[in-house]
Amino acid sequence: MGRVIGTWSDIQDGIRVLDEGLVYVDAPLEGFAELRATGERHAFRCREVVRNLLWHWELVPAKQTESVEEVFVRAADDPAAPWISITEDRRAPEPVVIAVEIATAEARPTA
């Protein structure tokens, strides 16, 4: 269903959150980020799954002129477009962050 594109011990090892359009309440909720490996720009939305321990990040490729909302609406209209699902898991003594690229109509961003 997806292809692992990165594993890290910290989310900041894989992405760089940009200041523009950032919605932040104790943690980043949505905004724009660049993949550190490629420099590609993505809109993201982040949800806490387990309080203070597990988060799900959804990243969708974004054009410079689009808002976060526009990016996610476009993604919903194009069910085969690629996006990135990232789990940031701090439940174990050693944190793990796994990024998976997904391009299938069966798994779409939920944000």
C-alpha cells in the first residue's frame, strides 16, 4: 500500500516546519513543511493520537500559492495523488518516526 521513505528518531530529522501559515497550539497542527531529504514543499496536518506520546502527520505536496485548506481539498478530489503518512511514536524508551509515501485511492489523507 505504501513505500517507507524514512525512519528517524525525531520528526525534525525528516521535515522542517516552515513559519508561514503555521497553526500552533502547544504543538504544530497545520502549516507547511519541507522534506529534508529533497526540499519538497508539503502542506501538513498533525493530530495527536495518544496524548503526549503518539502523533499522526499527513503531508500533501503543495504549490507555493496554495493554502493548507486548498491543498487538502485538492487531495480529496484526486484519490490517486501521492501523500505522506508519518507516525511519530514516543511510547517506547527510544522514539521512532516512520514516513510512508502512499498513492492509492484506498488510503487518503483524513485531515
